[in-house]
Amino acid sequence: MKHGEVFVLDDGGEVDLDLGNYERYLNITLTRENNITTGKIYQHVIQKERRGDYLGHTVQVVPHITDAIQDWIERVARIPVDDTNETPDVCIIELGGTVGDMESMPFIEGLVQLRRRAGKNNFLQIHVSYVPVIGGEQKTKPTQQNIKSVRSTGLLPDLIACRCEIPLSDASIDKVARFCQVEPSQVVGVRDMPSTYQVPMLLEQQGLTELLRDILHLDAAPLTPTTLTSIPISLYERGQQTWKRWKELSIGLERHFEPVNIVLVGKYTELHDSYLSVVKSLEHAAMRCHRKLELTWVDASHLERPTPSSTPTPSCAPSSTTTTTTTTSATIPNRSTSSASQRPHALSNGASPNPSQTITNHSRYHAAWHAVINAQGILIPGGFGVRGTAGMLAAAQWARENHKPYLGICLGMQIAVIEYARHVCGLEGATSAEFDDLATDPVVMYMPEIDKATMGGTMRLGLRPTRFQEGSEWSRLRRLYGGGEEVWERHRHRYEVNPEYIGRLQEAGMHFVGKDEKGERMEIVELKDHDWFVGVQFHPEYLSRVLQPSKPYLGFVAASAGVLGPVTRELELEVQGKNKTSGMNGDLVNGLGKLGLGDF
């Protein structure tokens, strides 16, 4: 989690979270080929050398590594990324890192050479720099020095995007332009906005589209035979409609005063980027519901009852006497603590507790439960390992027993199944093989086809189908998906619900409304007598889009905001209007079929 979440693509590629940002904002579908790493490039060059492609010549960084980088970019740039299946006209290349770092030098040299290979008016570099505000004054000297370093490597910025907390002053723009040898119009101020979804309008106001058109000579693109323009009329109209909807949605954010409070109970809450796609999906859903998202972060381990030794135990919740400061009248069931052998973090040294630490633990405990009890919806996302799972179980039980909207993603679905098995089915020893490989009732098991020796890249990954089961027409989630028989979502997991316990769970009222194409793997669980209690084995956040929110997240936020009925009817009318019957999403996303550029 050092750099945030791992984003998963349709082809199962596990990539940097930045690719998720590009997919969400541009409504495109990328592949692992769009993610270029040093390891991939060096492996590619070594394989070519082993095949004899270099005819025994000495393999060097220049030209062999730099040529490989350029060839890779040119090849991937021609791959269609949306439902039009057309070759892209423009390819965006993000060069990460810092100028001067050893790791990025081959890539910098590769792009320097790519400018020459691409030719005039076919290459544009945008350099992003930070303009700090110190004592109320904008300081441009760091940007000047930055541009000087960049130019020393051979890169020549065409546009300079200056990040700043406040609007860039005319004096600062002139100073950057003067000392960086560019025109003032080539300096773009990117100030902090109330929402990142308003940044495109900010860039448009500064004439960025005109600059791109002029520098890249986009008006000189080959004309189509039917329209005598560079863009077919149908695509142009779809683009205009998308931009209109985007602006309406972004401007509308300022008018969303009614909040919807969601609590995220996770394991990695100290680094919010660990759940970046989850957060973005919640934002997309809240915007669709015309609500202002208020997200509360709760470390799952803080929900575990502190013991005299400050050791968290798998007790499910505090007693009603510990919740007198909350605004809810519901009481949380007081569960007995389990044996020390079942405790996720039992102390082994027998040391006496630190009094101040004990006070801190109790304070965190009550603060965490205060957030959970007062939230309108409870979300448990994915994760690995036993830490914090006792707190997750407690949160899931609270949501189920108090009819609080609940959404479990991957591990969150497994937690819901374990909790139900324990407290409804009476399987006190129910747990996951991930938490206890000697469990008496492993209701969640390791998938038999997964390699237990090799960890990297061996999970069940990528876009896979989920088929709604016969008799699941009542499912609230199925209705949001359009009522079809099949949806496609991206996966990333190595544990699954144990098929041996499905019958007993279903008899007790837990419905597995979605399964894999073979009907063997549980994909969607839902409670019929609950306003919204849904768990999904897949990761729907990977396919959420700004104007087309993920359906599990949309249903969860809508239920939390009390508007699930209207939102469901609205979506059903949209699907009927598009004449969708299969519910399959094809090349694009979130389970509804080829929505196209104009629909996102």
C-alpha cells in the first residue's frame, strides 16, 4: 500500500492507480500494455537479445532501451480504447518521477528522441510544476529551476501547468513565461477547486483546448469522406452531449447541500489512496443521487473491544451502556469475548498495559463506534489478512441487525457471510481459511486452483461474468443492473465462499443471487428482508465512471440517502430507452452493456 491501491484492468493487469484515473475520467478501457515499467522494458530487450534480434551487437541503454520505449508507445498508441473501435488520434503519455532520478533517465531520453521521431506538430509536452504560496506571495523560483533542469535533459515544455492553492496572478504568469521562454498563454494555472470534476472547466476557461488544437494542428487531421470534417458528426454530437452533462453535473455539486454520511470500515485507512477507486465510486454515486458525500474513515481494529491488556478481541460490539453519547436509540448487542487463541492480536509477552495507551484504545473504540452507529451506510472494502476482521464482523452485524444499508466488497462480502454463519446459522466457529487454516467451519476457503506457493499475479483477476440466478428477480441490485441475466465485473481475490455451506446459509435466509458462469463460485449475496444488505466478490469500483456510477455503489448510496426507489426507476427507464436486454457490458463498463462515449 506504499503508493496506494492496486488497480485491475479487464485483462487482469495489476497496475498503478493512475490508470484508474484515466479510465474513469476519459471513459476508456485500457490494458496492461498501457502500463510501461522499467522491468517490462528491460525484460523485452533481454528477450530480443536472447533471440538474436541484435545479431550479437552490444546491448546498451541508448539506443536499445530508448528505442524499445519509443516502439512500445507507438504500438500501444494505435490500439482502440473505446466502443468506436477507431484508432486514437491523440495518445497521452504520463512520465512519472522527478527529473534527475536515475530510474527515469532512460524514459526521459526516450521521449526526447520520440519528439524527433514523431515530427513537428505531432508532439506536445506539458510540464506540471508546483507554485507554493509563502506569506501570501506566490513563489515561481522553484518552477524556473525545475524548467531549467528539464531542459538540460533535452525536454522542451510546450505548456507549463502551474499547480497552486489560489488563482495564479498575472504577475506570476508573466514571470514564469519570461524566465522559462514561453508565451504567457502557454502558462496554465491549475488552482485548487471545490471538486476535481470542475478542473476540466477551469482548463477550458483558460483556452487549453485551443492551445492543443493549435500546437498539434488537430484541425489538419485527415477528413472523413462523409462529413468533410476530421470528426464524424455522430461522435462530435456525442462528445458535445457528454461535455454538457459533465458541466451540469459539476456545477450542480455546489448545490448539493443535503449530505449522505457513509462510514468506511477498512484496514488501511491511514493511507486513503489505498481505497481511491472506492472513494471515487462513492463520489460518482452521491452525485447521481444529488447528495453531498460525507465519508468517515474508521480503522476496523478500533471497533474491537479493548481488554485490560489492551488486546483487541473478536467481540462484536459494545453494550448499550457504552453508547449513551450517540444519537441513535438502537442498542448494539453485547457479544461475549472469544478465547485468546482466536484473538487477532493477542499479546504474547504478558507485559502490563500502559495506562495512557489503555485510555487511548478506549477513546478510539468509542469514537469508532460513534461513527458507525451514526452513519447512514456502512461499507467494508477489500483487504488481506486477519488484522481488523473482528471489528469488521461487528460492523456487519450492526448493519444487519439494525437494518442499516451495507455494502461488502470482496473481503467485505466474506465478512458478511462469516457473520451470518455465526449469528444466524449458529456456527460459532465460522471463519475464513485466511484467518485460521485449522478452522472447524471454514465458510470461506482458499480457491483450489490458486497457487499457494507463488503470491504475485496468481489471484483470480480481470473481467469475468456473473450470472443472476433463477428466482432472483426481486434482487435490488439486479434491478439496478437492468434486470438482465448476466453482468461483467473485474475481480481480484484468492478466497471464496465455501460451497459446502451454501445450502445451510440459504436455508437461513442468505441469498446468493449471483454466481459465476459455472454456477460454482458465489459472486453476489443479498438479504431479501433488508433495505440494502449486499456483498459482492468482485470489485465494482474498477468500472465506475463519473457519469455512469457503479451499480452496487449507486444502490448502496441511494439506499443510505433514502432514494433507492426513485433511482432504481430512473435507471430502469434509461435501460428501456436504450433497449438493453442482456445486461452484459461488453467492452466498456459497469454491467450494462456498450454504453458508448455519449453515455458516460
